[in-house]
Amino acid sequence: MHRQVSTNLSISLIAIFALIVAVYSIAKTYSLNSAVADQDSSLVRVEKKSTACKNHAFAGPSTISVWHSEEKDRNIINVKKDNTGRLPVDNIEKIKLVDATPEIEGKLMSSSEEKPIELDISGFAILCDGTALASLSYKDGIFRPFMTN
């Protein structure tokens, strides 16, 4: 009778020990996998930060031919294709004029692709999202409200 009890007790103890070792191994593997996943996601975040775009602003005079765009924003203007070389960034078709005066807005509203107006700009900015900004009378910080980084 003692022999039977000791055999059952031994088998039970070995089974419990094996179960504890299995649970520990699974828990350790899970925590290691989640730590590796956290490291991978932090590496991705660092890469995104290091390749982040920067907004650029330029100061200097330029005369370009423009006309009012048919968009909801009154200060979005189209640039004549042969005038895009006068801007610091190539392939710009539309610009947001940040400091248009009522006089300039009136001229822009009566302009068209066939009848563009000459506009003297003194500042230009290109944002990361591709938005181009222009200023008639550039001063430091004029583009700041439009820049997010």
C-alpha cells in the first residue's frame, strides 16, 4: 500500500513540476517576443523621425505671372508655367498668398490664365505636404503660422 501511494505521489509531483516548467517557458517566450516587438516599433519611430521632412522658407524678390484659381480659398493662385523657374522650387503650379492686400485680391479676382497679372513676391516657403506659400512683403516669421514642424 505504501508503494502505490508513493508511486502516485511521484507521478503527481513530476506532472505538477512539468506543468510549472511549461507555463514558465511560455510566459518567458511571450515576454521576450513582446519586448522584441516593442524594440522594433521604437526603431520604426526613430526611423520616421530621422527621415522627417523639414519646411523651407526663402527670402528674395521675384516677379511671376499669376491668376486666381477657381478654388474656395481666395488667396490660392496659379503660376504661369514658364515662370516656375523664377521660384526657388521647381514644378510649383499653385501658391497660397499669405499677405494679399485688398487691392491685390481685386486684381487677382479679375485675372485669368489668358490675362495673368505680374506679382512681385519677396518670400517663398514650401511645406512638407507640398503646399507652397508666397509673401508680398516678407518678414521673419510670416510663414510660421502655416508651418507645423
